[in-house]
Amino acid sequence: MRKVARVVLLDPQDRILLLHGHEPENPADDWWFTPGGGVEGDESRAEAAVRELAEETGITEVELGPVLWRRMCSFPFAGRRWDQDEWYYLARTTQTVTRPMGLTELERRSVAGARWWTCRELAQAHETVYPTRLAELLRTLLDEGPSAGPVTLDPEIV
């Protein structure tokens, strides 16, 4: 089980940053997802969240908040199955220009860019977005603020 830290990054207008990914050999098989990745060595999940955000987006000026959600997921990608225990951290930034600084070779072949989304745009999107209930989760977050503790999301097995 891979330990993963993800970031629900909001800008001053409450837009969320999502990365556009695809299968390395099939760009038509695509989806949107939050920045983040695997914990390395003895770093904490919070440290991994900040590091991954910087590597994938170049955004380093962030205020990392609480863990919002936890999710177990399993999916095929790049010829193998990935089983992940994901923690989603809330973060805020005023830095909205993205420029990846440290993508892995696999990420260079499978990440097509980034986009800031309003909650409304996300709710109306026809694209695949992970986690699948992200538009609803974001609306609740913006309306009610973070829960007292992390919410456990339904597992997603693809």
C-alpha cells in the first residue's frame, strides 16, 4: 500500500488547482486530479504534500492546512496496479502561475498541464475527475469549512 499525500490547493478566489493526466501511451485516456504523490523515506505526509506540490506545480508559497479527506484507491496506470492510502490536505496560495520543477520521467510522459477550476466549472465538467465526488466535496468545504477531523471517503477501485 503506497502512502500518498495530496493537496486541495485553493487560490484567493476559491478556485482549485487540478493536474491533467493521461495514460503515458494513450493521451485520449485522460483525467484530472489533485497534486500530490508518494511519501518518500522518513518524511511526514505533510512534508510530502508540500514537496510534491512544488515538484508538480512550482508553487512553493502555500499555507498548509488540515487533512480534509482520506481515501483508499486502486487503479491501473502505466502497466501496473497502484494501491494507495491517500490523505488530502487543504492548502491556500496566492501564487497561481504553475511551472513544474521536478517531474519524474513517468510524470513527464503522463501530465499534460494544470488548470484552476471554480466549483461551478468542476460541477459542470464532463471530464473524469478524481476523487470522483470532488465537486461535491469542494462545495461542502467552501460552504461549511473543514470538518473537525478528516472525512473517510468511499474507496475507489478502478
